[in-house]
Amino acid sequence: MSSNYTVLARKYRSQDFQSLIGQDVLVKTLTTAINTGRIAHAYIFTGIRGTGKTSTARILAKALNCLSSDGPTATPCGKCDNCRAIAAGQHIDVLEIDAASHTGVDNMRDILDAAQYRPTNGRYKVYIIDEVHMLSTSAFNALLKTLEEPPAHVIFILATTEIRKVPVTILSRCQRFDLVRVPVDTLKKHFAWIAQQENIELSDTANELLARAADGSVRDGLSLLDQAIAQTGGKVDEKSVLDMLKRADRGVVVDFMNTLLSGDTAKALDKVDEIYNNGADLSMLLNDMMEWTHWATRMHPALHAGETANSPYTADQREQIRTINNRISLNTLSRIWQVMVASVQEMQSAGNQKQCFDMLVIRLMHIADMPSVTEILKQQQNNQNTQPKLEKQPQQKEKQQEHITSATELANALQKSKEILLYSYYSSNIEIVDFSDGKIKYFDRGTDADFTHKLSAWLTEKTGHSWALERATESQHTQTVTEKKQEELESDPLVASAMSLFSDAEIVGVSK
């Protein structure tokens, strides 16, 4: 290989809007703006790495300064002095600035001072500031005024992968374009075309693996393709790409998930040992298992999630997933997904990934065996239905009703029920005028206006029938319960004898 070899990511870098892949909305907007003369003074491009932010900035710089027409053109020729110099990064009026190494306010002042001078060779002086989010706060502040009202000959193009780190005051002064991830099918077509240009044999399966591993980034995908070509010498197949990526193919993952959900722990752990010994990255295997769980959930007959033909599996593999779905529930797939998501952090921080993965597999198998909440409730319902009715509905004890026929029995019942306040008031303040079953006439020496209601409610609850309580307006000079008990005690010979032993003795309380 020549020492002047140019990597594919640089060799096949987009040189015009037509060759910029996967960014159709961006291309349409910019070409329309250029053709109609509505060119903004500041643009900001954001998106993940390798989607074409810097390439778009260079193409826009070419479009503004191409000499093939009298003004800006959406189709720069790529052959004039300005186009070639911009493509090579050598144009005196197009300055590419790495914000990571020019973060200070002094760097920004130098740039802004130079912006006041008219361009030397081009129509516009273009400043491309890459990774602009790396600028310091003071550098951003220095840029604000010029960015809002730059000289007519100056265009600012900012690029960043961290748009949230760019101050809102900067964003509000720019036209923002979000570059999207390039779809897998688009990447596959691009890689196949490059392989044809390079006379490289690239199998369709290997191409698919590379396109998916690129994760929407053209540059990442081309770097992987470059590495695969260097490894194989020009014949890139599925096995070589799998070896390079250190991952199991989807067929292995489908078989492994089938084993895992079959409940054979020993066989599942043997499969893990085999995959691990073949050099697969267990973190990548976990990602593939999560991908499988996601698509298995979407393909589950209980969900009806629409068309799944765009899944990354072959027709045979999709049929295997449907067979597995016939014996597992949607709830099981959901629990498996939750455990896998929680295990991503564990795998990253584990000292021994193999041990961590083994424990994950065992945990997944036990979760898969667990019945769902619906199944548990159904089983409980079945158990209840099979129990004898006497056990299901135990006889309740009938509440024993009190039979109260006198004032003394009422006092004893109140005391027995531990109605201390009601008993104390009744025995000390109530003179019973007449007492019969269901009717009481009394005189109240006290001041509790709610006594009638409280005693009536208690009697109804205890005896099972309603009581009529009538309050007399005048005292009949009858004794209260306490006074009767005290009189009975005083007439007792033993009590009378005891009291005669002490002068001025008196009974101060009566208890049962």
C-alpha cells in the first residue's frame, strides 16, 4: 500500500450538495436559499459525528465563492481555483477554526478583527468554527455582536455535536440545521458504490453489518469498511466483519435467546461460554439481545405493532422469533427488557464482564419462569373457587344483645362496656323517675345537653331496639345510682363498724 494512501472517509468526502447523502431536507433548503439569494449571515449545523457537518460547511463555502458563475451557485464546479483551494483547506478567505484549540476570548478577538477586512480572492469571507460548543463563555460573549450584525462580506458557519452547550443567545442569531442519522439502506448503497469504485468484493451481509455498526455515521461506517478491507485484503465477507466487530451474528443471538427462554440453564451457560471463547464482546451481545427483545415485542401477536419486515432479521429468523412468541407472554418480554436495561450499567462497571453476564443470564431465566400478575390472580381465584363454601364464608358470630330492665342493670352494662364517661355522668347526675323496657323517664342534675342522644344511641346498639327517653322538668328527689350504692354501703354492718372506729369518717367513692 502506498504511503500516500488516503482513507476512504477523506477520499469519498462529499464535494457538492448532490453527493451529500442522507440529508435531503438540508440540501433542499440550502440550495433553494442560494438560488433565491436568501443567504443568511450565520448558520449552525448540529448532529452526531460523521453525518456531514464540516463537509456541508465546505460545500456552502464553495457555493458562495465558486468562480463558475457571476454570483453564488447551488452547483459549485469543483474545478475553479476557489473550489479547489476550499476543498484542500487552503483558501485564504475560508478559515476553518477548531474551537477546542481556540477557546479563549483573545482568539475570538483576533478572528473578529480580521473579519473587518474584505475578502482577497472570494466574494465572501467564510468562518467555519468546528465544535463551537468548546468556546469559553467570554469567547461566546465576544462573538455575539459581530455574529448578529457582521460585515456584508462575512458568513459564519458553526458546527457542533453538543447543541445544548451552545448559549441560546448564539442560537438565536443563526439559522439552525439538524443533520439526521443516515439510514442503514442509504449507507449500504453508499458502501456498495465505494466498494465497486475500489474493486473490493463486499458481500451483502457484511455490508449490512457495517451499515448497522456505523449507527448512522457515514465516517464511522467508512472507517470500519477501511479496516475490513485492510484485514481481508479486498474480499470482505460476513465472517471477517464479525471477527472485526467482535460480535455474534443475529442467527447466533436468535438461537441463544431460544435456549435462554427454554429454561435449560446449563445449556444457556454453555452457549455463553462458546460465544465468549469465540471472541465476542459481551457488551455487544447484550445490545444484540436487547435488539432481539425489542423486535420480538413488536412482533408479538398480542401487540399487533404493525409491519416488521424492516427488522434486521432474515425471513427464517423472523419465523423463529414468531415460534418463540407463541410460548412466551408479552409480560415476560417486558420484564426481560427491564432487567437488560438495568444490566447495561452493571456490565460497564463490572470488573469481570463474563461473571456479570453469567449472572445476568441466570436472572433472566428465573424471570422468564415467573408467572405474570394476571396469572397469579387467576390462580388465586381458582383456589378460592375450589374451597368448600363453609371455609370460603365462615360463619360470623352474631352480636349478643343486652337485656336491660332497671336503672342498676343500665349502670352495670355501661360499666361493663367501658363507657366510662357515659357511666360516670349517668350514675352521678341522673335520677330515674320511671324505667321500663324501651322507655326511661329521668331528671338530669347536670349540664350535658347531649346526654339523651348519646344514651339513646348506645341503648339501641346494645339492645337491638329503639328507646324513648323523656326528661323530667322537676326533680322527684329520687336517688342516683351512686347515692343508692353509698346508702347500701353505709347500712352494711361491717362498713358501719369500720366507720365508727374513726371520727369524721366518710365514704368518698364507690367502686364495683
